[in-house]
Amino acid sequence: MGQQGREHKSVMPAEVLEFLQCTAGGLYVDGTLGGGGHTALILEATAPDGRVIGLDIDSDAIAEAKCFLEPLAVGQS
């Protein structure tokens, strides 16, 4: 997962996926959406029909994450 000019690196990605025990079709909440790195990992691990609800207080972070995650979006509500 990369985006030109993107500098954010998700912290402990393998540990997050191991802890969550992601499964296909699962529903997860990312309460610190930030740049969308963990959300992207979760979506990839739960493909093809996993879903993540991403929350963040920073509207700029939400906008950035939306652009970053758009290629992974299959259906949006």
C-alpha cells in the first residue's frame, strides 16, 4: 500500500492484525483513523467483504484517509 508523497507509517501493523484476528467479512472499528493505514490493512485482511468504520476527530485526517482508502472501497454506505 503506497501513495506517492505519503509519509505516514502505521505502527505495529503485524501486531494489530494478530490481535484483531481479522476474518473475511468481519466488521471492525478504527477509532483513530488518521491516515488510514491500519484500516487499509484490515480491509486487505478481511477481503473481499470486510468492513471498517473509521472515526477521527480531525476532519483533514478523514479527508486524507478517504482518498487513500478509495481504491479499496467496494461499496459505501
